[in-house]
Amino acid sequence: DRVHEVASLQAKQEAMQRQILEIDRQLEEQSGEKRRLDAEWQSLWTACQIFPRTPPEMRVWLDDLEKLRERVGRLDLLRQKAGEQEQTRKTQIQLLNQQLVELGKVASKSEALETLLLECEDFAQQLDEIKQQREGLDRKIKTLQADLESLRDDHRLAEAALETWRAEWRDLLERFGLQEESSPAEMADFIEKVRELFAKQGEAEKLRIRIEAIDEDAESLRLQVAGMAANIAPELADLPVDDAVMRLNSLLSENRSRQAERQQIEEQLVQTQQEIQDSKATIRSMAGRLDSLSVEAKSGNHAELEEAERRSALYLEVKVSIDSIEQEILETGEGATVTELGVETEDVDPDMLPGRIKELSNKIEDELEPRRTELAETKGRQEKELELMDGSDQAAAFADQAQAILAGIHSDAERYVRVKLAGRVLRDQIERYRKENQGPLLKRASEQFARLTLGSFEGLMTDFTEKDEPVLAGIRPDGGRVHVAGMSSGTRDQLYLALRLASLEKYMESAESMPFIVDDVLVDFDDKRSEAALSALAELAENTQVILFTHHSQVVEQARRLPAESQVQVHEL
């Protein structure tokens, strides 16, 4: 078995050696074939001037090359479209400039289509205004022409009436015995003189009747005065009527005054008696109250209660003074509470108030005091005039009224000073708040506005209208000012967004951030300004969450093209 196994192994060994030789031969042949194929493979890539790798790798490379060729083709197509768009833009700019020149306006020097469109929009608005003015003038001309025709008809009718009047005028002159050449003015003078004659006759008759009535009244008055003097003061019977009337009037005034004094004294007497009775009752009541207070205060007599009463009176006096000061502060504060006024005046410099008070005091001395003196002098003159009157009680009423007016002037002057001082302090605080908050806010809003308008505006500033009212205005690169009313709707939306972004940034500097939610805020923005607005919102998103609702796919595509660090999340609803 072992010999047979050795023989078998030797036979296998020989077979394997022959197989190895055959494999070596085939390997040599395959190596030569490989070298030939490698040479052919490299020769195929010689035109490309690259060193080829294995066919599988080069197949992937060919696939990538085919994709690159497609992209290059699309790029060439896009470049061609971009060139066509640029040519269209230049053509549109030329057409717009040509239209501007034909309409009598200087062609724009700007090469930006947006700037030219803004200028054309402004010019078109001017043309619309001119058109409206022209239409209004045309309507006015038609109205005037219609009025002219109506006036011509009236003129013809007036000429016919004039001829009729002239015939009647000549007939009237003949009746009055005047010449035909007499003018209407001469006829009017004649009629006026006749009218004056009749009027004078009527006045003479009235005067005659009035003189007779006056004589009758005088006789009646003389008889009445004589009878009254005989009954009241016989010593006045021999005086003339005028003197007797004056003396009787004087006696009447004296009697009225004495009667009023007597009545007043009687009323005071009754009131005094009542006060005496009330005082006695009060004394009895207060004595009992003092006894009770003495018991409560544990004092031996009523004298010890004086100190307690003094302290109580002092407390009430201080309390009334505090209430009066608080009431005066509330009246001056125009509705604000004492706490609110205290908060508002925390930043007021007390050192400035004496100077302001001194200024108002000087104003009182220089303006109000001379006015008060003038009114006092007027009052004195009026009092002298009252003394010359008949002594009736109306003079006293006027004097009381003058005193009341003078007291009102003093009260109004004091209130005027307090109100003016409070108004000045309030205006100073408002101005200080505006300088501290409006300046940084307006500066940041100007930066955002210039960015959102792509440099069409350089910033914002506070301007004033003809009525001296503060308004917001945009600043052009050439220094021109455009108020909000003169901006387009899209520019106004950009201004509003810039103000909101600036105010939100100002708020987040000192408070907790909050989400910023906007709904189709870019609906009136063009593509470039939409990209600028999205970039600004992306910067704001670094500090707080920004949520933008839109139904425009273009806005979504622009948002997706933002840099990766913006972390834009698009949600389809």
C-alpha cells in the first residue's frame, strides 16, 4: 500500500509539474496580452492628455464627464439667456430714456434699471397730476364757455331792456319837466332832494308833536314834584323842579341805604342771639366732652388737655398742608398721580429749578404785574365814575364784581405760572427721553432702510412740515428728502420693516427676546430687495426666532439660497 501510495503521489507530482509549466506558459501569454491591452488602453486616452486608471474607474469618470457636459451646456444656455436679458434690459433702458426725452425730460444718467424705473414712476405720477389738472381746466373751459353763451343771451336781453328803459326814461323826464339830456345821476339827485323835503316835513311834524308831549309831561312832573315835596319835605316846595328832583332822589337813596343797614343789623342781632344760645349749648356739651377726655387721658384737670390739643392741632395743620400740597401737585400734574409724578421727576435736576422759577418770577414782574397795575388803575377810574352816579346799589355791585375779577386774575396768574413751570419740566423730560431713545433707534433704522432699498436711500431723518409738525423723511444719495407720503407702496413697506427691526433690536438689548412673526411682508418687494430683506431677517434669527408666512414660491427659493449657517427651515402647510 505504501509503495502504491508513493507511486500515486509521484504520478500526481509529475502531473502537477506539467500543470505548473502550462500555467506559467499561459501566465506569460496573458502577461503579454495584458501589456498589449495596456498599451492600447493608454493609446486610446492619449488624445485626452491624461493618464487613465482602470476601466471601471474610467467608466465612472466618463459618467461624471457626461454630467459635466450637460451642466456646461445648461450653463452656456443660461449665459445666453443672461446675455439676452442684459440686452433686453439695455433696450428697455434706451426705450425709457427715449420716452423721457420725447416727453421733454432729460435722459437718466443711471445705468440701473430700478433707479430709472423709480424716476419714470415719479415722472409718470407728475404726468398723471398734469393730466388731471388739464382735464379740470378743460371742464372749467367748457363751463366758462357755457357761461359765456348764457351771458351773451343775457346781454342781448339786457340791450332790449335798455332800449325799453330809455323810452320810458324819456317819457318820465317829460313828465317832470326835465330835459332829455338829463342823466340818471341828475334825476337821482332830483328825486333825493324831493324825498329829503318830504322827510323834513315829516320830521317837523313829529318834533311839533313831541314838543307838545314834552310840555305836557313837564307840567305833569312839576305838579307831581310839588305834591310830593309838600307831603315829604315842605322846605323843598319853593325850589325849582330840577333841584327838588335831585334832593328827593338823594333822600330816597339815603333812606334805602338806612333801611338796608337796619335790616342787616336786625338780621345780625337775630343771628347773634342764636349764636349765643348755640355757644351755651356747645359749652355745656364741650364741658362734658372735656370731662370724658380727661378721664380717657387720665389727667387731673382740663389744663393738661391743652398740650394734647396743641399737638392735635399741629398734626391737623401738617396734614392739611400735606393734602394741600398733594392737591396742588395733582392739579399741576394734569391727571397724573403723585407716585407717577415722583417717577417722572426722578431725573429732573433740582439745581435748574431755581433758575427757571426766577425766570418765571421775572416774567410775572415784567409782564403780569404791569398788567395788574393797569387793571387796578382802570378799576380806580371806574370807581370814581361810580361815585359820580346817583348812589344806587348798582355801583356797589359793580365794585364787588371788579374785586371778584381782580381776585380771579391773581388766581389765574398763579395757576398760569404753575402750569407753565410743570409744562416746561414735562417738555424737558420728553426731550431727554427722545434724545436717549430716538437717536440710536433712528440710526439703526437708517442702516436697515438703506440696506433694504439697496442704496436707493442713504438713511432716515426727522423733518418738519409747514405746520411745524415732526415727520419722518428718507434721504436720497444726492441729499434730497422724500417724505413718507411721496414714497411708493413697496418703499413704505421697507421703511416700516426697517423701523420694526430696529425697535425689536433695541428692545432685545434690555429685555428677553421674543419670536418675530411676519405674514407676506415681502409681497411688494422686487427680487433684489426681497433677498436683502431675507438676509436681514436671517441676521435677526441669530438672536431670536423669525417666522415668515408666504404663499409665493419665489420667496421660498430665495430663502433656500441663503447661506447654510442661516439654518432656514421650510414647512409646507
